[in-house]
Amino acid sequence: MHVQVVVDRGGRVLVVADSEGRRESLLDLLRDHGLVVPSAESLTHFLVDVEPRFAITAASTLYRAILDD
């Protein structure tokens, strides 16, 4: 599902990069395409905070999850 559709429907998206360096590379790529994406300190911080609806973080373990409220 497209990120904007998820956000428009009240969902949230956290992109997880496998390292800080990869996160920075992804942020640069997104900026080059006019997208400014905030960084989340961790998955826990992203889940606790109400905003942002779309963010990026780094974690050593990659996973995909859809979490319901």
C-alpha cells in the first residue's frame, strides 16, 4: 500500500533501515525527490508518540509488521 494512502486513512508508517548509514542514505535519496521525512529514535518512540505519521529509523533487525491500535 502506498505510504500516502496509509497516512490519509489515519495509519502510520515507519521505515526501518538496517544501519544508521543506510538510514542517512535513504534520507538523502528521499530529500533528492523533495520528501522530508523525520527520524524516529526507535520503534518504541515511534509507537509512543502520536506524530509523525511517517518516519524513518535504524535497527539492526529488519522486520515488517502491521500493528493495529
